[in-house]
Amino acid sequence: MPGSTAPAPLDLTGKVAVVTGSGRGLGLAYASALAAAGAAVVVNDLDEAVAEEAAKTLTEAGGRAVAEAVAVGTAEAADRLVARAVEEFGRLDVMVTNAGILRDRVLWKMTDDDFDAVVTTHLRGTFTCARAAAVRMREQGEGGRLILVGSPAGQRGNFGQTNYAAAKAGIAAMTRTWSMELARAGITVNAIVPVAATAMTETIPAFAPYIEAMRRGEPLPDFLRKGEGFGTAEDCAALVPFLASDAAKDVTGQCVGIGGDKLALWSHPQEVAVAYADGGWRPETVAAAWRTSVGREPQSVGIPAPAIPEV
């Protein structure tokens, strides 16, 4: 409209994206948002029928999409996804590493298989897919976008999620590392930290009744959408086309939170208190300094419990 101050829609026409784990939930929301912005999308899921249905949903909405069913984690799977993008659409511009699973247990009950399965999908899957994408993008010589999916658990830790929190913390570290390594190639690397009503968050007792009400068509209250930054998968999706677009060409190495009505930038780890001892430290002087300076305000851990207002 003439005189309008509304921002212009981001146009990803001609861009090609792979979104892992995009058969449903957050991944499907990301893929749908990219397709709506004009990008061609390779939809991925372990279940072929789910992947095909998701791709059909995107094409019926006017987008371009194909399905590639493969379990993310191995180099072979990553190569298949990149190859499918190139075979179908001629190039690759965006890799979104969303695929993930959960095997929640406290430390003393977590098995090797529980740990390995989650780390393989989340951490190794992010590594192999990002590596394959980076190789292709560097060959193309036109830059690109790696959009990795983190979690508040990776930023803060979370009870019962040794494997998941460790993998997501590793993804944040890889984001910072790869942003430096790929800068000369014009490839940006960012992590998104979404919070949404999913199969995982609906198990949180404080959220459960509101998620059930949302499914009945009732809106989420402001204290959740704003105070907790908690909403639908679709609420989180807007961040992905932005990071994939030219509007974010100078944004790299960042962990960006989104959920409900809230958009946030997560800090990088840094020293928050220091002390010095001439000639070095002894156990006794460390203990004294901890009580009087460095350790007076220890850092908190865990995802803060939802602040549910009293009725």
C-alpha cells in the first residue's frame, strides 16, 4: 500500500533449502515458512509416508517440495539430502538441521544406547548435514545459510536430559565455531532456540491444560505467549526465513530464541567474576576467594519453571 510502513515480505524465490526432521511439528512449520517465502524445499523424515505427506502439503499450498526419507546421523544420509536438493532444484542455499529424538532418563538410569541415539541424531546429524551443505555451498561460491536448531536445555540444562542437553549445547558451540570457519565463504551459521507446544513440552504439567485448550481452538494466554515465550510451532517458524534471507546476511554466530510473542538473543558464555592471586593459587586461597568474591553469586541452572498466575 502507498505510504505503508509495513516491512516488505522476505523473498526466497530461487533459493533451495533442506529441512531435516520436517515431516511434522516444528520441522514442518519451518519447511512451510520457507516454501511460503518462495524457497524450494527438500522435506525429510525417517517415515517415508510422513515425508511424502508433508511435501504434498507444501505443494498443495503453492510451494515446491520433494520428500527424502532417511534417518539423519550418518554422512551417507547427509549426502543423500544434499544430492536430492541439487538433483531436483539445481543447487543448495539453506540447510536447517532440525531432526531429533528424545530418550529422557536421569543419569543413573540412562543407558549407553539412550545416550548414543540422541547424540547421533542431534549432534552428529547436525555435524554431518552441515558439513555436506558447507561443501556444496563452497563449491557453488555464492554463500549460504546454516540454520541449526538448539534448545533452552542446551543453554541451561534440563533435569533428565543428559543426552539432549549435551547435544544441544554442542550445537551452540558448533554454531559459534562454524560462523568463524565459513565467514570467508559468505556462509552464515546461526542457531535458533525455539519454545513451542510440542510432544515434549506437553508433558510439562504446568503447560498441559493450556495446550489441550489450544487444541480446542482457545488462544494461549498472554502470560504464556509473552511471559514464557511459549506458543505454537508456527510461531517459531518466522525466524527461519529471516535467517535464510538477505536481510540476515550479516547475522552469524548467534543463538536466537523464539516462541509465542517473544524473540530473544541468547548470550554467549563468558566470565562473570574473576579473582587473582600473586604467584598462583593454593586450595586454601581458592576456598577463601570462592566465599568472598568469585563464588558469591553462583550461576543458576535449569529451565525456569513456568510462572503460572494464580486464578
